[in-house]
Amino acid sequence: MKITAAVLAGVGARFEVDEVELAPPREGEVLVEIAATGLCGSDLNALDGKRSLAPFPVVLGHEAAGTVVEAGPGAGRLRPGDRVVLSILPSCGHCQACKKGMPNYCATAGAAMADGNLMDGSSRLSRRGERINHFLTVSSFAQYAVVPESGAVAIPPELPLDRAALISCAVLTGYGAVRNTARVPPGSRVAVFGCGGVGLNIVQGARIAGAARIIAVDVSRAKLELARRLGATDLVHAGERDPVAAIRELDGGVDYAFEALGREQTIRQAWDSLDLGGEAVVVGLMRHGATVTLDAGPLVDEKRIRGCYLGSSVLSRDVPALAGLYLAGELMLDELISHRIGLADLDEAFGRLRAGDGARSVVMFDH
Ligand SMILES: [Zn+2]
Ligand SMILES: [Zn+2]
């Protein structure tokens, strides 16, 4: 079928909104009409060449929700008409990682993503006979997407699809980092470095977990104010004062410090702001080949540092739970969307994301 999509030819190029060909779903795949898709840091990293996640030309976009139009052969769980959240966590079920119960590290999915393919090692996207690559098996900067059924989760019909799209990546990652990765207990002192899409969801994850103190750190006054609405108890403007000193002044340090930027400086600040036995969780994605140097002294205070991949999420468990939290009024999603845009606005919207300006921009499709 012919669809409209935003094609990116290479690092730093402008998006070309163009007609592309999308082949029908194959074994274990579903065709989804995209309703909304957010702009995430991973898309920006691919655009800027900070982390190469797929070859070019590519259709980016992965934080998405929509409606199933057609189920391919062997896709038995989802039916046409199902509203779904799409995800970059498909799994094959038979590789070593899947058999070990770690489907988020599925080797089949990893190989497919590295080559811009779907799970069977081929692409469904082309333009005038030229192959176009998939992005993280989603490619949602397009009216329709063919995706692995294992990467799509049905949601209740009353959940608006633009807010559902955010669950797919920013919310799963931020909320999951608190609830699944660190398992922050009630009463904890928490600091969050970076209040973009993921950081704001770390803040609200900490609020829902019952943290006693939630210190938001950013260089944007607007983002700090948004963090306050989502549950931050204290705000630290890192452009105006040393965040480590500010955090230490408040309570002598924190039990959990989350880093949501993927930068060495903020990882070091997160580490330095821990109190005895505290844990730093690096949620931000770092440039390939990056290293971090930490002060080794606090190791004797039994401090820990750990990584986190997409909030240690279990799709089938966490997506419905987050949908339920939103519908119950506990999870705030409306506040996270600052701009609703079209495909033609992508260049400008990524400029805003790069500048750290505003919360989430979400591409909306009228079908
Ligand atoms: Zn993302
Ligand atoms: Zn697998």
C-alpha cells in the first residue's frame, strides 16, 4: 500500500515527507494505523548521529500508538480494531535471551534493529524501488506501520491514543526505572537529573512510589516547574548553582539519584549526590564509546551505580498497568504533551528537543 511517511536520508538531513510503499504484514506481524507518535531522544540521537541505531535511509519514530488494521499469518493475539501501544521491545521467544526470561535483550530483535529490518531480517518499506530501513522495528513517522505482534500491546479503548503513545517509551522508561529497576521504597529521598520526557516520568514514578523527597535538577525553569506539577518537592536550577551542593544541603544527600541525560558530567553529579548506601541509576543513553570517571572514595559507603534499559519493563504487565494508572487519575500524561504537530513540522520540533525546549512533541495523524 502507498502511505505518507517522513524519510530521513542521513545524519543531519531534513525529513522528506513523501509517499512510500509499505508491504503487507508477514508471519507474526500486524499492520497498524498510526494515530500518534512522540519525538524521543533516541530519534534525535539517530538524527544527530550520536548513536547509530539503524542504517539510512530510514523512517524514524518509535513512541507510538494506533489501531490494528490487519493481522498477518500466525499473529493470533491482536485483532483488527484493537488499539495498541507500539514498542521497541519485540521478542522472538526462542533465542538465548528470550529463553532466559530476558526478552528485552532478544538477539533476533537486536540483529533486526541493527540492520533496519523487521524480525525476519527484511524490510517492508520502499520508495520507488529503493529499500527504506525500519527504525527499532517501529518506524512510526508514517501513517501506517508493519510491526512484530510481540512489540504491540492492546490498551483499553478509553485511553486517548496521543497519551497512549507516550506510555510506549518515555513513561515505560522513566516510571519503570523507579518501580522496576531501582524498586524505590516509600519514604525515599530521590534526585532526578534531567527533566525531559523520561526525567519527568521518573519524577512522577517516584511520587507514585511514595518517595518523601523528590529533587528535580535541570537548566530549564519551565521544565522544573513542570516537574513540580508532576510531583517534585524541590527544584534545583543547575545553571545557577552546583546541583550536588544544593542536594547535599537539603538532606545530606539522596538514596536514589536518576540520570536521564546520558552525559558524563550528570552521571558524576548523580554519583556525588548519594548518601550512604545510595544508588545511582543511569537511565540516559550515552554516545557510543563514552566512558565515565567516578570518585572511588564513596565505594566504601556501599554506594552503587547501575544501568537501566527501558525501565526494565515487562510490556504485557507494565503497559496495561500504566493505562490503568492514567485512567485512575494517578499517572499524569496530558501535562507531558507540549506540542501537537504534523510530519511536516519534524525538523522544527527536533530543533526544540535538541535545545531542551518544551516537553513532548507528538505527531498526530488524521485518518
Ligand atoms: Zn524512545
Ligand atoms: Zn529472542
